[in-house]
Amino acid sequence: MSSARTAAPAGPLAPHAQRRRRVAFFLGASLCLVLAAVAGVSIGSTSIHWQSVLRILAAEILPAWVFSPEASSEVERVIVLQIRLPRVIVGGLAGAALAVAGAQLQGVFRNPLAESSVIGASQGAALGAVIAFVTHLAARSALWIPLCAFTGAFGALFLVYLISSRGGRTPVATLLLAGIALGAFLSAAASLLISLSFVDWQVAAEIVFWMMGGLDNRTWTHVWISLPFVAVGVVASLWLARDLDLLLLGEETSASLGVQVERVKAVVLWTAAVLTGAAVAVSGVVGFAGLVVPHAIRLVLGPAHRVLLPASAISGACFLMICDLLARTVRDSGEVRLGIVTAAFGAPFFLYLLRSRRKEVGGI
Amino acid sequence: MNLSLKEAGIRVDGRWLVRDVSLDLSPGRVQAVVGPNGAGKSTVLRLLAGLWKPTSGSVEMDGVQLPTMRRRAVARRVAFVPQDTHVGFAFRVREIVAMGRHPHVGRFESPGRHDSAAVDSAMDRADVRHLADRLASQLSGGERQRVLIARCLATEADFLLLDEPTANLDIDHALDTFRLLKALAAEGKAVAVALHDLNAVVRWADRVTVLNAGRLEASGPVVDVLSDHLLRAVFNVGVERLLAAAEGTALVFHPLDSAS
């Protein structure tokens, strides 16, 4: 049997080495998150020194008797607190939401290619937002786009469930096919609305830009809109972490080990819709984050969800903050849309991981 | 301690998969379930595991209707090893076996000392301890099958239901598996196995239930049930019995048309 031990030096790690790797990962990822946030706030069209950023933040958060700095310039204060900080936080929330939704769906569908679009939720959210634009509701209040996006995400999942459930059971294969078909239909509907809206060039341009994702002009309102939903979604996903592990073994096996399969599936899918709705509502359509982040984490830390989900949340937040930073700095004049950066930056990174760690992908 | 089907039947899309099947699992016995392909062997095991609800009749554990019990409560008492051994993502063997403790560990509890002891002992008994840190996706079919048996043992359930547990195993590990099942029965577990290998049934099972096209054909002690007449009627084969001194009787089958 010693040959079996020596036969696989590449993939397996002894449990203690695995634990060490996990601890190192979480420390590193948290540090990255802080650095990305500070960089995101300090870098931009007006550059602000990172020490000033920290000073402004400290003055805002800490009580005066702990920390009372010399007054910083009011312009810098406004840029940091009212413009860049909400933008960075919204990016972090959206990234965490998309990554966690992707990780969960990949578990339920036992398929590493799953993400929010396979249940039609992101297309539904996009259609909702497009409707808000073409009906000019978006121009009236910033709340309309998020509201319509949420309605779209939930409506889409509701329809997918309605189509694929039979006798209290919802087979994942049917769910997947129904989700992809309905997603295509909703995308077509959104495209139709966009093409019809071209009579008003301004609105059409706004929609097309929004469809490419972006965090421009995000305010604290957007933070407060998405924060509760992202928080609820992430907590709900952690609640089901162990059930998701078992679902990877197949529905029958997990049921025989005590998992209430249909209930877990329903909670996971609705959680994914909440997270997707929250992300799309505040960042537009940002592709690839939900796919690449959990997959990359799984290559590094393994498939156990109690590790995968929080790691995906932190890394997703980090990923989107960095992408947004690139989106607004690579060009001197104007921003590149966020969705373009996530794909352009994420895909090569993902392909690199796939090549360099191929042995550990094993059964995927 | 008893798990039984009472005239149970299940109908899916208007078709009866099994009908009027009665079966009784008691501690200390290895119960084989045999029958031609599509006879309903796996269905009977799923009914016993509480995975499917009977359309007619009932499934009872110690006098309680199984469908009224909580899923986790059933899972603590009844362990099931399905035929499909596919493992999707790259879990390690120890993680897979530890999933057998799922019904015992609360949602936000971590597995305790007793849980890891149960996992270790299950891996020892199924001879997979040396594979503990390997990725399940890189194992051979036979190794994977033994990992699933280890997971089933880790549940410490009273009733063990196994669907074709030796289908992927070489003869050495198949014999080990049967010896293990026999030993578990001797320790007081109730074991039910769906099998195709009738010689294995003769050698290892205490009782056998024969299914044919979803109906109960015969049930009872192996020597009484597996008559030449029944084998001819159900499996459409002729049979000769060889007396192998150490191992008891061995059956040799031949197609009916060549026999006549």
C-alpha cells in the first residue's frame, strides 16, 4: 500500500498542511482586501495620499478623544467620504455577492460552470433595470433601478421554479435547462427594448453602458440598498455550507445522510437570486466574477463550502475592487466599463490557474 | 430493532415499480435482495432507506412510519450506499467518510472526538485508512466503492443498505466486503444487500428475497428459497450444484435453450 501513498504527490495535502494553507489564505486575502480598499479610495483622477485617506477615515470613525488629526482639506474629505468610499464599498459588496452566489450554484448543480445566469436571475435583473430605463423611471429616482432589478431576479427564478417543479420535486437538470432557456428569452427581451429605445440616443447609451457594468456615481444610498441583502445572503449560504458539501455527492446520497434536499435547494436558489439581485442592482451586469472567483478558490483551498464560501466572499470583494480601480485608471480620459475589465482581467488569470494547477482539478 | 416493508408498493407516472412487497430486516442477519435487471431491487432499498415514499402499504422502523420521521433521525439509524459512486468535486477521502457523521453533528457544531474516532474506525474496517488524504476523484472504482462503505459505517447506523456493493470490486476486495458485512451482522447490525451474484448470496446471505418484475417472488432462508425451479422461472436459467467441500455449494448456470 505504500505505493498508493507515493503515487500522488501532487494534489493531496496532509490535514495540518491544509489547515496552514487555509489560515495563510484568509490572512493574505484580508490584507489584500484592506490594501485594495485603501488603493481604491486614494487612486483616481485626483490622487490622494494613502496617509491622508487613513487620516480622514480615522477621524470619521474614531471618537475625537482617541484621534483628532490636524484638519485635512475639505475637498479631499468629500472625495474620500462621499465619492470614492461608497464606490469601493459597493464594489466589494457586489463582488462578494456574485462570488458567493456562484459558489453556491456550482454546488447545487454539481457543475463548475454554474453562476447566476444559469438560473436566469442575472438576465431577469438586467431586464428589470432596462425596463426602469426605457420607462424613464430611472431618471426619477435612484431607487427604481435596484427595485426593478430585484423584481426581475426574483421573477425569473420564480418562473424557472414554476416550469421545472413537478410533484414537489425540482430536478436540477430540468432546472438548469429551464434557467438557461428563460435566461436567453429574458436577454432577448432586454435587447429588444434596447433596440427600440435607440430613438432616444441618450437613454440607449445609458442602458448599453449599464449593461456593461460599472460603479460610477455610486453613493451611500447604493451601499444601504445592497448591504442588508448581501449580508442576509452570505449568512444564509454559510448556514447551508455542510448541506452543500453533501449535495456534491448527489441528491440521493445526501438525502440518505439526512439532508432535506428539496428544501436546501430552494433556499440556495433564492439566496442566489437575492445576492444576484443585490449585485446587479448596484453594479449593473458584471460577468465572470461569479464564475472565476469560486473556481479559483476551489483550486487552492478545496471544495468544502465552510471554507469556500467565506473565502469566495472576501476574494470576490477584492477582485471587483481591483477591477474597478483598473477600470477607472487604465485610460486617461474616461472609464472603461467594469464588466469589460472583469472578463479581460479574470479570464487570463483563470486560464493560468487552470494550467498551473491542473492536477488538482481532478474530478472537475 | 426492526425495519420492515409491509405490502409496500410505489407507483411513478402510473407505473408500479414494485408492488405488495413485504420484507423484514432484523439485527444479526444479512438479507440479500435478488432478481433480474429491473425487478425492483434498488427501489426496495430506497423504500427501506426512506428516500422514496410508498404509494401503498408502509415502511416502519420499530413500529414508527418512516415517512413521518425527520430526515436526520432516519439517517442516524439507516445508512444507504447507492450504486452510483460518482464524486463530483475534489474531496479528500477523509472528508467523504466524515460526511457520514452529518446526521449526528448539529448545524453549527464542529465534529467532536467521538465523530473523528468513528471516522477512523470506519476507514480501518473498510481498508481505506491509507487513502485518507487522497482525492476521491483520483481513486479507482473499487477504492471509491470501499470509501462509500466506510462512509456508511461512519454513520454508526443500525441498518445498512447496500446496492450492489461489490459490482466494482476485484475478487479479493469483494470477499473482504462480504466478510465485513457478515462481521457487522454478527455484531448486531441488520444488513440488506442487493446482489446479482447468486453464488455470493448462497455463501454469505442468511435470508434472501427474490423479486421479479416488481413483485415478491419468494422470501426466506437461502437454502429454502433458491430452488432449481425458482431460478429457472425467475432468471430463465438452468442450474447445476457443485459441492465444493470447504465453501459449501457452488451454483453453475447455463442458458435454458442449451440445456433442453
